[in-house]
Amino acid sequence: MFLSVFDMFKVGIGPSSSHTMGPMVAGGMFLDRLRNSPFRAQGLRATLHGSLAFTGVGHATDRATILGLAGFSPATYDPEAAEAALAAIRATKSIDAPGIGPLAFDPATDLVFDYGPNLPGHANGMVLRATDAQGDVILEETYYSIGGGFVLTDKDLAASTEARKSAPAAVPHPFDSAAAMLEMARASGLSIAAMKRANELKFRSAAELDKGIARIWEVMNGCISRGMEGSGILPGGLKVRRRAKGIHEKLMAERGLNMTPPHVINDWMSLYAMAVNEENAAGGQVVTAPTNGAAGVVPAVIRYWLDHVPGASQARVGEFLLTAAAIGGLCKHNASISGAECGCQAEVGSAAAMAAAGLAAVLGGTPEQVENAAEIALEHHLGMTCDPVKGLVQVPCIERNGLGAIKAVSAASLALRGDGQHLVSLDACIETMRQTGRDMNEKYKETSLGGLAVNVPNC
């Protein structure tokens, strides 16, 4: 099993990696199929199923799908160009697909929200179709947005299931469980980050790896800074006020005061995370970590470490991110990082495990202590539902990232007080998350049909 650090951390846009980034990516994948098709398409249609339908409007899934079919991608997204493209599509009832030409598409009728049963492969399913001049379907593909911006076709999904049973990836340290990871660390004498780095270098040069990791942190940190400066009301109709700026101003005013209580450090961690998730909710540029809904936890813990922990060095951010990516890969491979599959335990829970592991690593933890930190953080998110009010990644998501960051730091600190030996393994926690997600009622998994979503007024 090999998932790159650049699979776990992708530069994209808000508010959702599975509902916004994924459908946009799927649109681009369908365009590639059209370009290679022997048939001349005249029109396009899209149908959203399951969670993509139930919370699609709140997550801008309709916009993202249309923009993907218009050639936009999350990594290079230009908001002004996107708005101009959407206006033109509504006016002309056609999409000028790059390399293909104008295709008939009326957003009011050719994009359908299907609130029936989920498609068989995943809760986040969508079907894209190309039609001829008579309106007959000449090309059709089903896509599943499986969380974190990952998109699979039906064929990909079947291959992915088979890959779990196949031979290890051709990398120096092909661990697919925490137990194997720790055994390889003992045998090699390497840290988790060093093993992860060696695996990455099978696919890219050291310079490319370091440049890419630096870019990830640059975008993460920039997102924190923008979030602490933003003000006003978040879009979507809930009228949620952005709070990060006000919290930051109050914390800065209190800095240096002798009477400031020690627990205020928690407010700094929450601030950094909330700043990211307010930016995400506003549709800004974020990094999946491992998803958009959980994008604030990892950068918040890194920023906490850099700004508040003596001896922290930006030169070691790569070590943090590589360690976090190793843990995130185990969560994704053996369970899920998708709220639609396993609830918020798979998003903020996985993010907290990743952040706790990264922090424990840069604070000098052994591989056993790093694994313990991840386990503690994940264990205390088990069972957490995904219940966004009005389908928006705002309530409870923004604050939940702040509390996830606090739990991550506490988990790392607790693990470092021990020797790495503990009763519940990370593998057991991940398997528990998988089973809990499988058994969780669908209304608590990103459909906005249960939990806070039905007990909080939507207007």
C-alpha cells in the first residue's frame, strides 16, 4: 500500500473535498474520456446521488460539477474566471468544454439531484453522460467521490478493492498497518518520517519532494493568515459570523499579561483551526488534511508548535507532514477518511490522529510513541457523526476542527509521557472506526438528516 504525501495533502478549494473538489475532478476526468471518444458529443447531463444530492447545494456540488465539465480544476481554481464561466453557461445553456467545443447544457434541467437510494459503490456517487444531437446517450460514466478529493470510477473501485489483497507496493517500506510500520521502523532504525520519505523518493526527486512539501505548508499557513483577517458572514444562509479575526485580536491584546490563565493556549489552537475552516466555508483555497471538512486540524497544530513551543523549527515541518501522511494513509487504506462513509470520526478523527503523530515526531517521540499519539487522538473521536446543519461545512465543523487540534496536542503530550507501550493499538482503533462507520445509521453520515442538522433551525 502506498499513498503519497501529495495524495493526503492536496491544494484545492472549499467547502468540501468530497462534495466540491471530487465532483470537479470527476468533470475533468469525463472531459478526458470525451476527448478520446470516437463519438461526437452534442450535450452533457449530470446526476448526483446519495450524499452528493442531499447536501449538494450547501457544499456547492452543483457548481463544482458544472465547472469541472467546463475545464476547471481544484488545484488551479480561479474564482473570478469561474464566476464568469458559470454566468456564460446559464446565459447560453451550453458549456464550452476545452478541446471539445460547445456542448448543450442547461443547469436547470441537465443537472439532477436524485434523492433516491445511494449508488452501490459509495454514498457519494454521480453519473455523467454525453448525448448526441437527438439527446441519446453516447457515453456514460459513474464516479464516486470517496473523500479527500479522491475520485474513482466503478472499474477503479473494483480494482481498489482487489489492490487491498495484492502484493505490497514497490517501495522500500511498504507498510499497510501500524504494526507493520513499527516493525519496519525497528528493523531499519528509521523514523516513520524517514521511511515515508524513502518511499516518496521512489517516485520523485528529493528536490521535487521538498518543494512540494514546502508548497503544502505555504498554502496551509496562508490559509490561517487569511482566516485571521477575514470578517463578515459566511455564505449559505445560516448567517454564521466569522470569528477568527475577533478571537485573534483579543488574544493579541492579552499577550504578555501576567494574569492570563494557562488554558488560553487552547484558544490559540482553536483560532488557527477555525481560521482555516472559515476560509474553507467561504470557498477559499485550502489543503485537504486529509479532507476539507477537517482541513484545520493539522495546520493548527503545526502553527501552534511553531509559534508557541520552544525549539520548534520550520525546517522540520516536512518531518511533521510526512509522519502525518503515513498515519492518514493507514486510516484511508484500512477504514475511510470520508464523512459519507464513516461520519466525522473519519474526517476530524483521522486529522487529529495525523496531527498528534506529527507533533509527537517533531517533539522527539519514538515510532512507538508516535503510533500511541495517533491512537489516543483517534480513539477519542470514535463514533463521531457527520451532521452538518443545512449541509454546510460550518456548524459544527468549524469549532470541531478547533477541538480536534486541542485533542491532537493533548494526545501527543500524553503519549510522550509514556514509553510507547499501550493496550489499544492504532490498528484496532482504525478497524473500530471502519466497523462503526459501517454500522452507523445513514442519516448521521453527511446527509444532514440527523443529529444537529435536524435540531438546529436552518434559518
